[in-house]
Amino acid sequence: MLLSQNAFIVRPLNLFLMVCINLVFGISHDLPDDTSESCTFKISLRNFRSILSWELKNHSIVATHYTLLYTIMSKPEDLKMVKNCANTTRSFCDLTDEWRSTHEAYVTIVKGFSGNTTLFSCSHNFWLDIDMSFEPPEFEIVGFTNHINVIVKFPSIVKEESQFDLSLVIEEQSEGIVKKHKPAIKGNMSGNFTYIIDKLIPNANYCVSVYFEHNDEQAVIKSPLKCTLLQPGQESESAESAKVGGIITVFLMALALISTIVTLKWIGYICLRNSLPKVLRQGLAKGWSAVAIHRRDHNAVQSETPELKQSFCLSFPGSWNYKRASLSPSD
């Protein structure tokens, strides 16, 4: 791709080439002779869309609508009307789907009307590699204690030919010091992209600008600066998420433990009492073994001790009840 660092040589050659092609192929479009300077044209890449805009130098002439026509200089074809820019009230036109080759010269005519009356007709020739200017992408910044997250917003789908071999530049400024960051995303500019500027000084003010860099340095258009003051204690989203995740994990573990204890108590495997029974306290004082398992027979219809129903109740020391059982050291 021949780029505009040699533009001052290429432009005269382009004009010469266009004249030769017209002579060879006999292309004779009805181009206005003295009206090409009556309008100001600009072709720019805006959100990866090729947008052609125009403005009439004589502001006393006010058109109600416009029509855009073009042809490719290297092809012997008549002027083609752009459908979405015919009788339009806007002074710009999206040519992304029309102008796909960066190596062609496009002859363009814009006609302005008031009702059925033609007020003016302007013409201009474009080489996308040379004349295209690259507007900066949209972006946001989020400042933390010692770093800044830069979120660059790209379209979800970007055609490869619309990327023009561009490089993304994130410019950091603080106290007169400018640093350039060039993320390695060349050729893959689709979807949102987050870049972290780290190792920054807390309690300092930082400003960020984002733009595209092309081999033609004159075409660089920097975005307005966005600034932030790095405050102590501002944690990043990842740190905050980790902290919240830890709290939730501890809470779930405690909830699971409590649920297990409650369930075991409800089904009778754990019997809780507030204190040791008197007989057990006396037995422990005499050196008895601190083990107790209550057996109760649910299958017995009648029993001398109806309170002793069949179950196995694993009891903690604070829950043992031996009011109806006599213990001796031999037990």
C-alpha cells in the first residue's frame, strides 16, 4: 500500500494519470469547469465508515437537498448516482460500501438543489490512501489507585479493508510528560478493547488521548483529552470482585455448616442440651469414661420406660441426659 509520505510526488502523477486515462478511453463526463473550487470536501474514516462531507464556500447559497454522483477514473464508465445520497438533506454521505479500493481515484460530483432548481455543482477527485483522514475512536477511562483502564469502543464488526493498516495510539500525559502506548491489535479492531496503563503515581492527575496513526503523520487527529485524579483506596474491578467473591464464599460455607447441623438435629442424630447432667458430672469427677449412646426401640409397642424409644442419638458432652440411667465405674 503506497502511503502518503510520498504524497507530494504522487499527487502530480495522479493528475497526469487521470488526464492520460481520459484521453485513452475517451471519457468525457459533464464535469463543471469552474465549480470545483466552490465547495470544500473532506473524506474521513469515522468509526470505520468512509464518510464524505462537503460545504459550500458561498454561504449565501442555501440548498434544500443534494445528490452525489461518482465514477472511477480508471474505468470507462458513466457517472453513478449513490442511492442513499440522492436528494438527501444531509451534507455528508456514507461511501463505505461504494468506495472499496484504496488504489483507485474517484471522481466525485455534488449537486445542490432548491426545489427543482440546480444551485451549484462541485467536483473533486479522491485517492483514499492520500486524502483519507482518520478520526479517533470513542473511549472511556476509569482511574484507580495506581493504574488507569482505557476502554476503546470499536464496532462489533469491522471489515479488514476498512482498517487501512492503522495503528492505535493511547497517549498518556501528566505534569508535562507525554508517553505513547501502542497496543498490539493491528488488523483486529473489532469490539471493545481495554488497555491498562499501570505503574502510575497515586494522588496525581493523568490525562489520556486516543487516536489512529497512519504513515501520513499530517492526517493524525487526536481525541480531546480525558483526565482523572488517581485517588488512594480506589481498587480495580478485579480486586473488588475478588473481595466480594471471598465474602460470598465464606457466607455460603457458614450457611452450609449451619444447615447440616440443623438437619442432623432434626432427624435425631444430634441432641443438644445446655449442660451436663448431674450424675455424669459426678461420674466424670470420679474418672468415668465420657462416652454415652442412647438406644431407644421404636418397634416396641409398650415398654416400662416409654420415654426410651428406638433411635440412635449421637450426643455432644453438653447434651447428655442420664436422669433415668444409673452409671457405675464398671459401665
